[in-house]
Amino acid sequence: MTATAAQAPNPSISDTFYTSLFEVDNGERIRACLQCGTCSGVCPFGYLMGFPPGRMIAYLRADRFENVLESDTVWMCVSCYACTAVCPKEIPLTPGLMTRAKEELLLEGNVPTELQDALMNSQRYGNPLGESPRKRAEWTKGLDFDIPTFREAKRPVDVLWFVGDYPSYHPRVQLTTKAMAKILRVLGVDFAILGPEENSDGDSQRLAGERGLFEMLAEKNGKAFGKYEFNEIITSDPHAYNAIKNEYPKLGINFPVQHFTEFVADRIDELKPHLKDIGERRVTYHDPCYLGRANDIYDPPRKLLGAIPGVELVEMTHNRTNSLCCGGGGGGMWLDGFQWEKAHVRLSEWRIQEAVNVDADILAVACPYEPPRFEDAAKMVQGAGRLMVKDIAELLADSLKMEE
Ligand code: SF4
Ligand code: SF4
């Protein structure tokens, strides 16, 4: 990108796109790209992308961004932050370059149909699954204790639990949600949920290029937060955590927030007396991209696992900053068919293979995208027959269960 080109009276599409990246936090660092290729090298689908991050920057510099817009392989990006984590110039590749490129592809109409459906559902129903907003709190049925909504509670509470889309609606993930509810109850937390007043956090829609939709969803949630009195928010979902912590404040929506694992880890001494031995189990932990690389939360989940009697924590080859993506982030949940067509491999299967390699009994997770993705993948990986996939909340609740 030359100064001459940037000053031209009719800036090219490359110029316009390039300078728009400066609006992202630290976006101007893109000027310092060394073309070292490290970002493209760590990208899980870099070998399939016509334009992994380093190459995309090269094309921008050559004033050939229109070539990027003609390719659909940018949709192989699962917003995993692996490139961002390794870039020696600390260029915000995931939140800047890749997300902005998806925004441009959406504007061009170059978007896979299955992603369009999820975005349309989010617009219409406030969740990507196309479920009725009125059924958002139906998961609470069948619990032997009440989960109040703010509307019902009609009083200030300590904690607003932002439950999230998949934890509210997905049958497998609802088991995790119920386990979380049980733990909050044992800890005596004064909490309430928004129920039908909750909308999708919008973070995955944002990362999939739908900034306008993200802002609409964030504003609805911000309005709901503003109606009630509480001291802090906790989220089941790392993507919701990321949105409320890092993105909502840019829209003037400011509330203290913790992920469930952080919140419970801070109270582990209160929980420990309730935990009983679950029997000897080799447990390995999958760092979700939006707890780990995006937000540096590595220790609280491990602290919780370490507190469960009987658990032997073992690490997979890729852990912490080097964790492998499950493939669900950044709209990946809604691009499985498209990505399968291109890759004929699933990232979730690579991760299951790593868990098998360390002879784990249990793959512990902390993101609602993961139990269904990994359980499905385990069916396809040789030697994974006995591997169980459990959210950390489920493991804690299993340990509580034995007390009763
Ligand atoms: S890792 Fe950073 S400096 Fe290296 S090519 Fe990628 S964006 Fe450029
Ligand atoms: S965010 Fe992940 S998938 Fe996307 S370009 Fe970077 S490394 Fe590749």
C-alpha cells in the first residue's frame, strides 16, 4: 500500500479496505507486517485458504483485494485467534483483517447458504437456531428447584446469569446448563436469568461479518440489562463473555462480567467441601479459543478440574495458547457443511485424536459449542470409543451428585 495510492482521488477497493482496518484496535499495526507467513502456517485451514492472513495482506499491498472477494475460502476461517496469537508484530488479524474481510464478502453476497440461515434466524428470533424467544427459559423445567427470571423476581439480585443460545435451546447443552444451575445453587448464589428477554450475544454473528446484526442484538441485551439491578454478569459461553467484556463497552454497554469457570474458581474453597471422589479419571482439558487465546483465561478451568477428587489432569500436545480450535467459532457452527465440502476433515476430530493420544477417559470442555461437536467427532475417531466429553460444570455436578 503506497502513500501515493492512499492519496489517490478515487481510492481503490484495496485502499478503502486497508484504511478501514485502522479503525480496529491496533489495526494500524498491519503496516508492519513482515510477510513472515507465521500466521498462515498456524492457521488450521491455512492450507485450504486461497488467502490466509499473510497472503491477504500481500494482495492488499499489491492493490488486488478484488481477488480476495472473488474467493469463498475466507469462510474457512473459524476465528480461532491462532494467527493473532503468533504474529510477531501483534497485528489484530482475527478481529481486524479476517472479520472485516468477511464483512466485505457478506456485502458482495459471497456467503454460504447455511450461514445465511443462521444469520436470518438471529435477526428474526434473536437466536441462530430459529427457536421461539418465548421458550428461552424452558430448559429450567424438570429441575427440582426454581430458576427465577428477573421479571418474576421483581427485586435486585447479585448475579445476572447470561445463559446463551445453545445452553438455552440445544438438548445436549441443556444438560450442562442444568449442571451450572445446580452448582450456583449449592454455592448459594443469588442469581436470576433474563429468560425471554435475553437475545443472542451476537459475537459469532459479528465474527462472521454481520456487524449490524451484532449491534442490534447487543443493544437489545443492553436494554434488558439496564432494566434490572444486579452486581455482575456471569456467562455460560466464552463467546458471550468475549462480547460483553470486550465488544459491548464499545457500544456504551458496560457491565462487569465473568465466565462461569472464573466465577466458580473464585469460590472453590466454598465448593470443595461438597465435592466427593468421582473415581480415578484421566481428564484432559480443551481450551476454548474465546476463553484462552482471546481472553487469557487458562487457569480457572484447570483449578476447577484439579479440585475434583479423583481427577488426574493431563495435557494434550496442543494446550493453552497453542490449543486447537473445535471448528465452531466465528460462525464455524453454521458452516460445517461448507467446510466439510472443502476440507473433508473436521477440526473436532483432530482434537479428539489428541485426547485419545494422551489416553484420557474424559475430554473436559468449557464452551457450549463443544459437547455436541466433540461427541459427534468421537464417533469417527478410532480408539475414542470410551472417551467421554463433559463440560467442567457437568464434572463438578457429578461430584456433587454422589453426595446426595
Ligand atoms: S504473522 Fe504477522 S508479520 Fe508475519 S505474515 Fe502474518 S501478519 Fe505478517
Ligand atoms: S483466526 Fe484461525 S482460522 Fe482464521 S485465519 Fe486466523 S488462524 Fe486461520
